[in-house]
Amino acid sequence: MALNDIERKRIEKLVGAFVEELRPPPPIRSQLDFGFRITGQSIELFEIRPQWKRPEIKQEQAFAKATYVRTHNRWKI
């Protein structure tokens, strides 16, 4: 079962604020940035960088994932 709308909005606000603190200064963001996505009951944090050989193409590399387990009321990392 996916997160409900209230849970999703709360998580977007909390995780969005956390990721905003991680983000580098604006002049550097074209070379390194951070983002997050929510899919089902999982939150994934990722870095955004240009590809090494083709810098016009951005790539995302996940570095953390947490999944909410509703039956145990816990987050699994």
C-alpha cells in the first residue's frame, strides 16, 4: 500500500528541507546537485552529475533509500 496524500505531503516537506540543506551553492549545481523521489512507500536520495564523456547529459546516482513498512510502523533503510 502506497503512502496516503497526507503522509506524502509531510514527507515531501521534511525530505525536501533536508535535501535543500545538502545542495551545494548555485554556481556548483550544474556539476553536482542532490534530489529525491518518492515511489510507492520508498524515498530515494540521489546525486545529479553530468556524464563524464558527455557532460551535456545528466545522470542520477542513488546513495540512500528508505522504505516504510506499514505493518511494523517502521522505516527500513
